[in-house]
Amino acid sequence: MNTIRLPLALAALLTLALLHAQTPMSPRSGATTYDLVAEFSYAGRSDIGEGSRRLGEISTTQARASAVTALPLDASNQFLIGVGAQQLEFDPPAASLVPARLSSLALKLGWNRAIDAQWSFRAEVDPGTYGAGSFGAPLALRAIYAASRELQWAFGLNYDWRSSHPLVGGVGVRWQFAPEWTLSFLLPAPRIEWALTKDFSLSAGASLRGGTFRVADNFGRARGRPAFDGQRVDYREINVGVGARWRLAPGTALYLGVGALTDRRFEFDDRNLLLNGDGAPAAQLTLTSAF
């Protein structure tokens, strides 16, 4: 069996992209606030292979939604509670180890703290089911340093014991280096934005999507490979492209992006197996609201 492993640096970036907390650059104090995200994406058909053996073609349809409420405890602290769901569908080749569907449903529990005028901290844990009744509880820690209104730094540490690379960290930045231009190097969607008006902007960048899931107890046997029954699988994809963002109302925005999926892969780490896919055209539609 031919085996290809993810380079560690790439794996770290991809694992970091799985933190779907939609962390704001700083906590909003005062009244109860709400953050809602709904996203749909599609990547067209392209080849998928197991080592050098081509298995056929797959496409990817992904839907994700989350709703988080921030309840003020005092002037500096907020308790976070919400829910998040994700579903991916693949249309796999017959008898291949590509799953037809991967899904998760989890609570979002956390804490925001404004330490001072520049520093803030956020911790979140997402306990829930991540495929075939498998329990998981990914943990995310964030620290934000606001150097100015134009420049903010984000420091992150993430732990998910189910993943092939359970502990990773990283640094991100949001920098408005000109009145109309903003560099937002924040995973899972680093990009550079050009604001044409206060309600409409164009952007170019990337998006990193995926997750760690468990397949069904009879997954391998149904494909003649019982060693893959009930295994954990990491799915990862990288997209690049351009997009447009419309502010529909204060706090509410619609984003439409088009581009290319450049990498699509499934990693069965316990079985030392990688399924690697080719590039394909892709599109994304995201609605966000904060109030």
C-alpha cells in the first residue's frame, strides 16, 4: 500500500483552520450579543487517488452554521453559549474509502475577557458528536492585542485529541494599512480586502475547511477492507479565489466567493493512509450577522 503523509507545517495550518468559533477581534461588552454564521460551499468534480492508484472523481458540498450568544457577567467578562453544525457530502467512487457523508453537531461553550484597553482573551470548547456517534471536544484559546485601531494581533492555541496533529498554535494579524485596504491574515479565511464603499468590498485570499470525524462501524467491511471500520478520518481542503462582500444591514453581511479548490484529501492516520484529490472549480456563499 502506497502512503503519502501531510507535511507537518501544512497539517498545522489546516488543523488551525478547524476552529469555527468566528472569534471577534475583541469582546463586545455591555448588553447580550449574538453572532450567527451560515455558509455553503461547493467544489466541482476532480480525480481522487490512493497513492498512485486513481479511484475516480468526487465533488464536495459543504454546509456549516453556528449561533453563539455572549452573556455579560460584568464589565470585563462574558459567558459564551451556542451551537454549531457541519455537513460534508462527497459523491464517492464505488468501493472507495471516500466517505459519502461526514457531519458534526456540537455545543459551543466559552468565556471572553477584556483584560485592559489593548488585551483580550477568549477560551472555547465545542463538545459534541463528530461522525458515527463519536464524542469530541476541541479546545481553542485566543489572545488579542490591539496595538491601534488599524492593527490587531491574534495568538491562538488549539487542542483536539482526535486529530492527527492534536496540538497546534499560530499568530494572525488584522492590519488596515490604508483607508480602503485591510490585510486580514486570520484563519480559516486569510484575505486582503479593498473597500469600494462602506457597504461593498472586494477581496482575494484563501479558505481552509475540514474536520476530524469517525466513520461508521461497518464502513470498511462494506468496502471489503474491514481494517477501516470505525476509524477516524481527517478531511482537509484548501481554496483560493476572489470574492465580494455586501453589508446588508448594520452587523449583517453577505459574502460570495469564486475560485479553485487546490487541495482535497482524506487522512486515515491510524491506518497510515492518505487519499489525495486534484484541483477543481469552487464557490462559497456566507451570511454573517452580529447584533
